[in-house]
Amino acid sequence: MSAQEKVRLLLSRQNGKPVLKPNRALVLKDAVAIRRPRKGEATCITEMSVLMACWKQNNFADALCSTEISSFYTCVSKAQAAMKNQSEQSLHQGRLPPKQALTLLKRFPNIQSEI
Amino acid sequence: MLGSSLKHIFSMAASVAGLLKPWTPSVVLVRWSRYNPYYLEPEVRREAYSRPEAELSAEEQEERKLKELRPIKAATCSTTSSVFDDPLISKFVRMIMTDGNKVLAREIITQTLENIKRKQVEKYHKTPAGKKEEIECNPYTIFHTALENCKPVVGLASIQKGGKSYQVPIPLTDNRRRFLAMKWMITECRENKHRRTHMYEKLSQELLAAFEKEGNVIKKRQELHKMAEANRAYAHYRWW
């Protein structure tokens, strides 16, 4: 059964009460709700704690903590690269971010009238 | 109005990557800071053009072929291909500049570098022969190392959680660190020095002190580190 026929069945009053009693027209909007993305975890916490422990031991002298500092920087750069990749990956996994879906829908809206 | 509509077009073109085609709007501004990401950066360095064909064959050849066809952004007025062009010094000049008086800012910086050179050469001639190699006379290297010594490793961000705001230690980007180092240097020289000294004098004193890892800017950086270390328990309040 097609979607139209299913909807017609749901709205029909022939078999008793109708299942659906819509107060608005059953039409798709030209917009998508922009939901806030899920909050992530804090990155590079272990590196930061190691660095801070080193600082505490050596009275904040940077010359003695150079290895910890460099490892912290590498962790930070990796985390930033991962964040960038993640926003691109969401495109490839078949899931369009709501903002991009909105721009696409604005450019190609639903047909309002017959041509 | 025009700017906002252009911004909309650019953001649309930028965000929907699958539709990124060779496209330029009909009205194009010549020198603009926001370009379609289709535009490539200009190559200003002279060495990049004097290399023969046989260097880094695959990548380089491809990049050169791409540059022949793609549009390129207009270079800004401050970029030069001269050997004296230093991007860090240019950034510092722009930060010192007030009311658009870049000539004055550049004068101050050149006087600062000259002053640093003079002081270091004086020190060089006064040291005994054995220790002469340890004195650094190049003002540009002094400037670079001083700024490196002033850059903080972690910064603090104010994050609200449960109605209260906490100072959370966060990792900083390179640009932010460079900006903070320069900002601290400039504000310290403008505010905490004797008012009758020239700016170049104040800057040279502070830069030489930062080179030796002393001075108020280094102290400020250490205080930031101490605050971050004290607040390390709140590091989990970050979500990025």
C-alpha cells in the first residue's frame, strides 16, 4: 500500500473513529529543526595533569618540563585534527548536519503550485 | 547589506561542500579578506619560484598545475617578497598600531630593534674574549626567543556550570598564545613603566628581560600557569 492510501485509511471515518485528527495540513515544511550537538568529553586531560604535576614538582620551571610540554602540544594538535575530521565524517556517514540540510532545503524547496 | 548577502552566499558555498564548483559572484571586490574557499593563497616567497622542475616532482607539479588554473586571492599591502619581511614583526607592528598610524608603529619597532642591537653590542664588547660567543646580537632572534618565552602553555576559560562560573584550564591554539604574548608585552610597556621613557626604550628593556626569562611579562605568564595548576580539578568541565 502506498503512503497516500495509508494516510487516507488513518483519516477515514468509515471504520469508526479516525486514528488521526490533524489540526494542520499533513505537509512537509521547508525547514529542519537545528538541534544542539551532543556535548563531548574534555580532551588531553591526562597530558595536562602530567604537565601540571611536573610543574608542581619543579616550581613551574619550563626548561625541566620540556618533554611533557611537547607531548601536551602533540595531543592538542591531534585532538584538533580529530575534531576537524569528525565534522567532515558526519557528511560521509550519510548524516547531514541540520544547518547544511536547511540551506539545501532553502535552495530547493517543496513545490507549492503546479507549473 | 551587500556584505551580509555576500556572506550568506559564501557561507552557503562553503558549507555545502558537494556543490563547490568554480563559481565567483558577479560583483567581486578586488581586495577582500573573505574569499570563496576555491581561491588559493598567493605565493610571495622568491625561493619558491626559482626552483627548477626536478624538485618534489609529484606534489609540487600538481600544485603548480592547480595554481595555473585556479583563481588566487589578492595579496595584502603588507606582504612583501623582500628578505627583510618577517611575519611575526609585521603582526607585532599591527598590534602596536593605533588610529591606523602604521608608520609610527613601524618606527617604534625599528628603533626598538636598533636599541636592542646597541645594548647587546655594548655588552659584547665589554665581555672577556672567552664568553663573547654567548652574547646574542641579532635583534630578530632576541625578539623571536623573547616572544617564545612569553607564550603561555595553557590558558583559563570561564565556564558556567550549575549557576556558578569556574576558571577552567584549557589548551590554547598557537595563534591565541602568540596573541597573548604580544598583548601582554604591549600592555606592560604601555602601563607599568615610567611615563617619561620612550616606547622603544620600554620595549627593548622588556624584550631583553624576556629573553633572559625575567621581567613582568614572564611573571604574568607564570601566574597564569599557577592559576591553571590551582584549578586543575575543574579541567573536566570542558566539553571540547
